[in-house]
Amino acid sequence: MGHRNTPKLLASLAAVVTSHKVDILNAMEKPAKQAIGVEQLRDLIGLKVKHQGSQWEIIEVLEDGPSLVLRDCEMHTVIQADQHGEAHRRVPSTTTIPLFDRDGNELNPALLDLDLLDLP
């Protein structure tokens, strides 16, 4: 599904890396986790992406993984519980997408399925 826009995603990642003066060709020869840093990925926050047929926004980059946190932009909501487990309000859905596969050597296929709707 998103593979036709994979070059746009990789171009955005490359632009983020390049903007921080990292040689993308050398970076691609290293294990994936060494090639892309969390601070560089934070430049992607605010971008809109298409994920599983819906529009989402990248709202955070988690260092553990690292992973992208996406928020649903199409008003699909879930009930949020308070600290006591009682439901009090509806909030937009969020999902987390790890950047790398389980071995940490390749980009996660779910990441490659994201369609970028705008570029940085």
C-alpha cells in the first residue's frame, strides 16, 4: 500500500539526517540504529502521514526503540481513564510505530507503509 510513497518517506528521513550533516551513504552502511538519531527524528514531529487508511500526525519520538508516536487526525476517539480507572473523556487515538525491526538492523515494514502527506 504505502510502498509507492516509500521514496518520500526515505527522502524525509534522509533530509533529516542530511540537515544534521550526516553522510547518508555512510549511514546506510552502518546498522540502522547508528544511522538515525532521535534528535534528528524529532524534526519529523508535526508531519501528517497516512496510516492504515487514516490521516495521522507524528506527535512524538520515543527514545526507547526508537519509535514514532502517531495521533489520529480524523476524530476517531477512545475513552481515556483517569488514574483510578474511571472513564471521563474521549481523546484521539494514538499508536506507536517502532522505526526498526526486532533485530534493529532494518527499517520496520510498518514504517515503510506510512504515506507522507507533507514533507518537512
